[in-house]
Amino acid sequence: MPQAKQFRLAEIADLLGAKLEGDGDIIISGLSPLSSAGEGQLSFLSNPTYTSQLANCQASAVILAEKSANSFSGNRLIAQNPYVTFAYATQLFAREDAVVAGIHPTASIAASATLAEDVSIEANVVIGEGATIGAGSRIGAGAFIGRDCQLGESVRIHPNVVLYHDVTLGDRVIIHSTSVIGADGFGFAFDGERSVKIAQLGGVRIGNDVEIGAASTIDRGAMLDTIIGDGVKIDNQVQIGHNCVIGKHTIICGCAALAGSVTVGEYCIFGGGSGAVGHITVADRVQVSAMALLSKSVTEAGMISSGTLASPTPEWKRNALRFQQLDSIAKRLKNLESKADS
């Protein structure tokens, strides 16, 4: 088991670029929310809603903004953006198994594959012809890396990930277990009697610093590649269809689904369970609410919502019935307006 990490508070301040106010020699061994933090733990305040919890907080130190500093009498780390500083703090305390470079004897590696000297290849990995694995990369047990895949440096592939052929990953990409990258896109032509498969001839190109959650799927392109830009973060159980283009630093939350040939701009957010129909374009910095469906292109930044809000079942049933009557109500209203004008 990896040994628990400990830091002096002054060390943490230096590593995070935060201003220390208080005792820099105290030992910090972990992180905890304000309400449950105790001795030896570091907490943070980013949402003013929780300011009242500072009064009884037992944390050895708290990360907070300058404007909130006087709300906590204990040791403080002053940061411009406490939540981002907290994110970096979590990385200091992350516990992972030590990575040992080498190839497990049960791995099957094609003779034409190229592996950097310091890669780690775990048990039962399969690496296909012409594949390239960059320096410092780690391929988890049971993963499959297909023909002519190109993986950059410091890539982390977790167990049982599948990369079909012609998938390109940039540097520092993380893909979590059971995700499938490069499966055929859902392309068929109906001839009147049956569906004829359209061979998916493109690949998938994923940029630098992308993270893909568990059990997500990104389909290969029909003729051109499906493209995921730098810094994109994709949650668990997300579906991205063939020939989608996802702009830099966009976030796609769990169970979202994008149909084929959707182009998404930079710095967008798709909430959980949201989706988009095929062949539409989404501008930069669009936020799509959870469970919302985009049925047409979005040309300006802003928040988009759809669907009906939750309500008590009897009320919801009445409203749903009235929704079905909207067309007839609109016709009757138009008729009444015509009579009123005459």
C-alpha cells in the first residue's frame, strides 16, 4: 500500500503559490470538507454559502480568498481562486501505485510496434502492428491498443480500455477502464428493404491533456476523423458519435450523448444526460443544462435548457395533458382573435 503523504503547511503554500498566514510548521496529512475537517487536515472555502461553517471548523488550515480571510481565525492559505488551488492540493495527496517501467511477460506486442524505453505495459495487454507508445506512458492490464495507434508521452490507459485501429492520442491523456475509442460510427443506408452498412474509414484524434471517464465511447469517423481538442474532459458513460469535433477545454458530463457530425466550440459544458442531434454546430462557451436536448445549432454563447421541470406527479400529469392540447388551444385562440378583430 502506498505510504500516506505528509507536508508542512509552508511546503504546501510554496507548491500551490498561496500566501501563508499562520504556522507554517504544522503537518498536513490530508484534505477534508469544512464540516468534517479535523487536526492535520486542510480544507477550503470557495462558495460563500458555506462561510458560516468556518466558525466551528477544526481544520488545521483552510484555503480561502483574501476577502474571506477574516472569517477564519486559524491558519490560512490565501489564494486568488480557492477552488482551483484546492484542485492542485488534491494532486499533492493523490495515492497511486508506483509505476515500474517494463513489459509484463503475458503482454502480446506486435513486432512492428514501437515502445519508448520507460513505458509500463501490464498483464495481458495487446498492442497491434505499427502502434507507437510514447515515453512515460502506462498501459493497464487487459487493454487493447489496435493497429497503427499513436500514443503520446505520459499517457495513462487504465485496465480493459479498447483502442481500435488508427486512434491518435496526444500527451498526458487519461482514459479510464472499459472505455472504447474508435469503434464504428452508427452509419447505415436503407435501400428500401434493409440497412446497408457504411464502412467507417476515418479514425479518432484526441489532443493533449484530455481525460475520458469509465465506460465512455468515441466513434471513429466515416471518412474524416472524429476530433477531441486539447484539454477536453469527458465524464463516465458518454457517447460521442462519428465525425464529431469537440473544441478545446469543453466539458461533457456523465451520460451525455452527441449524435454524429456535431461540432462543439471551445469551453462549452454539456450537463449530465444532455444531448445533441446530428449535424449541428454549437458556438464557443455554450452551457447545456442537464437533460437538455439541442435540436438545432446554437450560434451564441450562453445557457441552453429544455424539457420540463420536476413537479409532484398529479400536477405533472395535468400539465402533460395540457401540453398535448396546446395545438388545439392555439387554434381556438387564433379563431377568437380573428373574431375580435372583425
